[in-house]
Amino acid sequence: MTMPIPMTSFFLKTMLQVTDWSWMMEFLKGMVKPVAATAVVFLAVALSFYMKLGLQLEMLVAILRAFIQLSIIGFVLQFIFNQDNAGWILLAYLFMVSVAGYTAGERAKHVPRGKYVAGASILTGTAVTMFVLVALSVFPFTPRYIIPVAGMMVGNSMTVTGVTMKRLRDDIKTQMNLVETALALGATPRQATHEQVKRSLILALSPVVDNTKTVGLISLPGAMTGLIMGGASPLEAIQLQIVVMNMMIGAATVSSIMATYLCWPAFFTKAYQLETKVFSA
């Protein structure tokens, strides 16, 4: 049995009123400039072809992946921002930490259970930092603030943690004789690897510290640039950027130090001897 024509028209009109697609039209209009900006990518592809670098396909795949990934995450964030539910914040945060832990663990692939160590370290560093910021009312606990801020901290901590784990394992491998001598003289694993831990932390954290020291002098950071291009005053932009730089250092330091502590059980036996199979590769 078919629905009468007037009833059908009323139904369609009601659906169109309930479903507001104006945001989709705005999104499509806004994509004109990003699509136009791909011209510089084709310039890079042409130069790669001319110089016989062989990076043309990789460049195209990279920009296509970035387009798809950012579009998807944009729709996801739009959905989460409209929910006003703390559960979605935690879900998004744990997803970011999981991906970051996997990526950092891949960098330190010779560290046993490296992905779990990296994930736990990143989770600890970013969660502690985020808790302090929320407790001090620097950011409200809403998706619009917490998810972008957490993403910046997780991404930075991921890089630092991966470098720390890889460098610590490589340094101990290079200086196994010194570490074993210290252990034989009664040193604990922490005492025996103090210098290696110190070097790995300095190496991993130095870029973060150097970037903080030169921020605004060499380049304008992403958060500050985005605010200025969005219409905010430079004075408002620097206030947020100062907070961002502070939280980057805090989260990265806690994450990297936690990673060194969590690596020790895999590097040593219960008898306080080096686990040689970890350093054989």
C-alpha cells in the first residue's frame, strides 16, 4: 500500500527540517582551499620525478592518507563535541595512547614488551599532566579542550618515549662490560645503569627543551599560528602557547622517566644480572 502524496511530501519536509545538513555544506565549501593547496604537493612530486628520487608514489599516498585520516577524525570530533559526555573524552584519549604506545614500541622493537612499556609510560605522563592542568582550572574538562590538548601531549610523549627506550637499550648493549662489573661489585640495576639512563633521557628530552627555548624566535608554533589565523589576538595566542609548551615538557619528562623504570625488569634477571638475550639482537 503506497503512502498518499501529501503525506509523503510532509514526511520528506519534516525529515529535512530535523536533519540539519548545513554543517556539511560549510565543510564542503571549506575544503576548496585545502584541495587547492595540493598544487604544492604536485610540485613536490614533479621535482621528485625530475630528480629521480623515487618518492612520487610515497608522496601521493602520504597526502591521500592525511586527507582521509583528517577528514575522518574531523567528523569523529564533531560528533564527540556534540555529545558533552566525559566517556567519549576517555575513549578518545585511550585510543590516542594506544596508537602512540604501539608506534613508540615499534621504534624500540628490541625492548621486550616495548609497546606495553611505551603505552603505560605515555599514559602516566600525559594523565598526570592533564590532571594537574584540570585541577588548576587551566583547561575545563570538556571534549573541545581536553581532546586537542591530550593529542598534543600524547604525540610529543610518544616521540620522547620511543627515543628513550631505544637509546637506553642500545647504550646498555654497548657498555655491557661496565654494567656487569658494577653489578658484580654489588650495585643495583638502577645504580649500574645510572649513566646510561641519564644519557638516554638527555638525548630524548633535549629537542623538547631546545624547542621551548627558541619558541617564537625561529618559528611560530602550531597552536599559536592556528589561533592567530583564526582571528585571535597575538596576546591571546601566546597565553595558550605558553601553557602548551609547559605541558609538553611536563608530560614528556614524566613519560620518559617512567619508561626507564619500566624497562629495567626486562633488562635484568631476578638475580640482578643482565638478560643477555635482550641484547643479543
